Amino acid sequence: MSLSPTAEAIKHYKVTFDWRNGFESWSKVPTTEKYHMLAPNLGLEATGADEIRDIIFGFCTENELQQELTDIIEHGQYVTCMLNLKTKSGERTQCVEVFLLDEEGRVDKIWAL
């Protein structure tokens, strides 16, 4: 099954993710102006590009986060990524990120679980 253009952009971002230029790479994915991200296990929440850059990608940079995309699934308005994560201290965890797309195919909400 083929992915929508937005899901393909998310996939490309995840496959090529590097904490040094994370936000620059992410900014190529279409988003709504006030898109919102929640990462409850990390205590992170941000709305809009500036907060996402400062809070979410600040966390990625501080922890030199590495991501490995193990699977991506698109189901209607949802794109789900299964990830293996590793921090600079060597801590490893598995994560699921769910992206809700609006009617124009832009990312509107992200949950990192």
C-alpha cells in the first residue's frame, strides 16, 4: 500500500533523522500553523513551529537523540511510526508516534507515546 505525500515526507524525515538538524529536516513536512505535539512520558508539550523547535527539538539536541524507524502505517487521517530511540547516555526505548492529518493532509496533532 502506498503512502500519501505527507506520510512519505514523515517517513523521509524519520529515516534521515539527525538530532543536529532535526527541526530543519522536520520543517519540510506539511503542518498546520498551530499544530500540537504531546509526549506525556517525557513531560513535553508544544504548539506551533517555534515551540516545537525550542521544546521538542531542544530535547532531541540535549539528548543527542537517535531514531530508527521500524515501521510506518497510514490509516485514514492517521500516520503511525514505530521507532527505536537511543540517547547519548545509551538509554534505549521503543516509541510510537501518531500523527493526525487535517483534511488538507497537513500534520495537526502528534502524540509521542
